[in-house]
Amino acid sequence: MSLQGLLFLNSLLWSLTNQAALTVSPSRSQFFQLESVSLSCEENNSSAGWTVWRNTTRETRTQCGKEWGRRAGSTCNISLMFLLDTGVYWCWSREGAASSSIQLTVTGGSVILQSPVLPVMEGDDVTLSCLTKTTPSNLPAAFYKDGSLIRTEPKGHMTLHHVTSSDEGLYRCNISGHGESPSSWISVEGKATTTPTPPLYSSISPTSSLSAIIFPSLAAVLFVLMLLLLVIVVRRQIQRKHEDPAGDILYSVVSVFHGRQQPVSCSGYRQSEPEVIYSSPR
């Protein structure tokens, strides 16, 4: 296999088995000023080789631990959040791969909307909560989508049942006497359709799937090579026979004279008069 082919397979295998996701703790996209947050890059229960980066209104592509945050491996901790920490965050690996990005918003107000940080799957239920900074989080709250009022919930929590793509949009909430939250975008992803597989193969990994593609191809290549080898062997045997005719058995016919009689031919007929002698190869 060529070097280009090996590099392609290596990059394909790496992309199938090394997908990272950025997780946020506490799990929300809006924060009050002076709150703390922890951002972690997680890759198949591992976090080696990933770092947190961000874009803000003041900074472009800056790494955690350089000018902001405190880095601990693939985790970035921000002890005090400020308005300038509002921006887009993502994970970046040493190999140059990037995770999907998330938007974090820091507000100086007293109301925030707690909503999913990552896209939600179509058909799932999503709960939104309107939180205040100084009072209990069970106050009546009005919820809006794309600027239009959805409804008012008496305890400050609203659940969207069996979300679809039509539920995507900008959401915010308002608590009377306390203020309004910033807006956050909620994304909805369609569930991938999968074909049922026998139980024996229910736990096949992406690496196994890739092997299922490569191994039959290698078997086909080996079969062609064996066929070519067989043709070469047969041709050499035929060529050797033409170059060494002594290798074949020669038969010579000897006619024996009885007295002065004429020789009796024995070619093609069974006759008892002549004596036929077969000689071995010389």
C-alpha cells in the first residue's frame, strides 16, 4: 500500500475514533458576573491532547492558561466570570482537530435562562428554567421564543415536549420585578436512522467497521496475486518442456529379419511375426 493510502487510512481511523466534546459545569450557557465555571474536553472517556480555546469581542483564538483561565490538563477553570468572558468556546487538539463550539454569555443583570448548552436531539423533552441571582428560582416567569411570548409558568420552569426542528430559535425569560435574561439559541438535531443489526454485531465499533472494509479488499488482492503466481509457474513448466525434448520418453520400432525374409512392418497393427522392442530414453 502506498504512503498516501496509509496516511488516508490513518486520518480516517483517527477521525472515527477521536471525537471530543466540550462540557460545561454548571451545565448552562448563561452566567452571572463573578460566577465560576469549568470547561472540559472529553474524548471517549479520555481527555489527552485537547485544550480549550475561545473567541471573544476582545480576543481571537486565545488558549486557556495564556491570557485567561487556569489550565489543568484538558480542563480550563475560570474562577471569576466577567462580561468580557462572553464568547465562543471550543476544544482543539494537537493534531489540529476541533470540537463543536458553544456560546457562553455572562450578564450583569439578575436573571438568566438555564438552557441546554449542546444541541438537543429531535423527539427529546427540554426543560428551560428562569433563574434569579438573589432570590429562589421558583418565581413565576414568562418565556419567549424569537421575541414572541410562549407562556408564563408559575414556578419558573417550562418543558418543551418532543422537540422538533421548529423548536429551534432564540429563547429568553422574564421575571416580573427582577428583570429579563439574555437570549440563548437552542439547536435541535435530527436523530440518525439506524438499520437493526443482529445481536452478535450490536457492539461493533467504528474501528471494526473500518476493518470490515479493509480486510475483504486485502483478500481480493491476495487472490489476484496467487492467480498471477500460478500462471507464471505454468508458463515456466511449458517453456522448460520445449527447451528439453530429451525429457520426453522416445519410442523406437525395431524390425527383426527372419532369415532372408523382408522386414515386417508393425506400425498400427497387431502382428505376431515381428518382434517389437521399446527402447528407453538415451
